[in-house]
Amino acid sequence: MAMNFRPGIFDRRTDHRGTSDFTLEQALAPWQVLISDTRGATAIEYGLLAGLIAVGLAGGLGALADLVNLLFDLIGDETAGVTNSMAHP
């Protein structure tokens, strides 16, 4: 069974003199299509914004967790004397 291949944009055909009919415009055509395509730009921008917000939240919540731990340590130190005096009158 013979396979028929469709010629693609990067196929190189030469004539009997060895010159190519493959032009620079043909080589750059797929890249020009990709550069001019903006269909997914908004989704990518929203994804980048969400990632930046997540990094900011992670850093901010890490600092907040340290402050909350310090606050509970201070409260625990202050109430330790009260609970010990109530346990041993």
C-alpha cells in the first residue's frame, strides 16, 4: 500500500539546476501566523496575574503566621503564671 504524503511548507524542492523554489516568505509564514495570533493572550494574562497574586499571598500569609505564633507565645507566657498559681494555691 503506497502512502501519499501531502507536501508541507518546509518541503524543499529543487529543479535540475539545484536551485530551490522555497522562499524566505514561505519559511517565515508559520512564525508570522504565531506572532499575529492573539486568541489566548487574555487567558495567559489572567494566569500570570493569578500566579503573581498567589505568590504575594504565600509570602504575606507566611509573615502573618509568624506574627500569630508570636502573639500566642506571648499570651501563653502571660497566662502561665496565672494557671500555675490557680493549680497550687
